[in-house]
Amino acid sequence: MFILADQPLLDSATINLLIEHFRQSDRGICVPRCHGQRKNPTLFSAAYFDRLLSISGDTGARGIVAAHPGDLLFVDVERPDIFLDVDTPEDLDRVAALFQKSRQIEHEAREDHQDDHT
């Protein structure tokens, strides 16, 4: 699995979802898709390891993915925010605000859950 370091909102639930679909499939490449657009992270079967090791430059594995469209498994993910990447200070501010908002929602949900049990 290739995970980009500049996607701080990517969560373990999404990673686990991709792994689960990949394991249940006979496809060799698993790619998340959000609103019709291919995203990262991308999972590759061991059949691609030699080709992945031969990659140079910063094009990544796009060429491998493009060359094997019949081996692609797309997993639809409906949360575009988890795919945001941080390339500029403005991106960092935007992602930090989303992260804070998501933490607040989680906190409120936990409080509601505790209130239901008291």
C-alpha cells in the first residue's frame, strides 16, 4: 500500500475498508474513488512488486495503474475531506480546521452516547 504523507485526514477506517475489499477481490490493484475521481492510497498485489521497485522519479505508480485497467478494483469512498493533501500553508490551515471540526463532532457524539447510558 502506498500512502501519501501529506494526507493527514486519511483515517484507519478508510485504510481498513480498502484492505477488506482488496482481500475479497481477485484484482491486483485497489484504488479508492471519490465522486468518480481516483484517489490514494493504492494497494498492489505482490505480482507488481518488481515493477514497483523499478520506478524512478516522482511519477509514482501511475504508469503501472494505467497499464493494467482490467486489474483495478475501485472502492467508492464518500468523504472527500480525507483525501485532502497539504502542499501550502493555506492547505494546512484548511486541513487543521477540518480536523478540529471532526474532533469536535466526535467529542459531541461521545457525550451524547454517555448521556444515553446515564
